[in-house]
Amino acid sequence: MADTIHVDIVSAEEQIFSGEAQMVYAPAVMGEVGIAPRHTPLISPLKPGEVRLDMGGGKEEFFFISGGILEVQPHVVTVLSDTAIRADDLNEAAALEAKKRAEAALEDQKSGLDVAKARAEIAAAAAQIAAIKKWRR
């Protein structure tokens, strides 16, 4: 049996995934990283995007995260994110609406919304929409 690494994907609300994978791919701020069993310990900030788990045998699982922190130990990978959603649970209409709201708030400076927060919301919504389109192919 091939080596595996334990993976925990946790959002602010709940644990989304806990199980074994052969490889983990995550959107680190410096670029996508691939984590194999016995990887060197690492802590990295994550940007919004896709976390992909190679389960072996050609099976993969996909998750969308809004950003967060990746912690890697030789036999455990932990993804901590404010928002983590299984690919099957993503809603394109809701993501498009969230992007529109953030763009409108950014244009209307009277709304009192923090510009950095609005830009972060736009980036997260755009990443979610891109992930949905990618998974549909």
C-alpha cells in the first residue's frame, strides 16, 4: 500500500474533511504547493483557491478555501480557513452575487466598508467562481 498523509481541513464553523491522502495540493501565497508523506515541516499562509487531495487510484477530492493557514508535519497536513467548502457544495450564483456586492461597496466609498476587506471579498469570490468553472470541465 502506498504511503499516505493524514489531512484535516477545518473552517471556522466545522471540520470539513479528516482522512488520508497520497498528496495534498494547496494555494500558498508563494504559489501552489504539493505535500507528500514525510514532507518537511512547513507553515504557510494560503490565498483563496482550491485544495486538491489525491486519494490514490485516480480519485481526487476538491475543496474551496477563502485563504488561511497551511501547517505541514511529516505525517499530518492541517488547513485552517475561515471558509472551507467541498467542491460539490459550491454555489456559483451565490459567489457571483457576493462578488457584485463587494464591487458595489468598493465603488460606493460612502458605505464605510474597508477597501482592503472589499478587495479581499472580491478576490475570494473570483477564486470561488474560477474553481467552480474548473471543476465543471
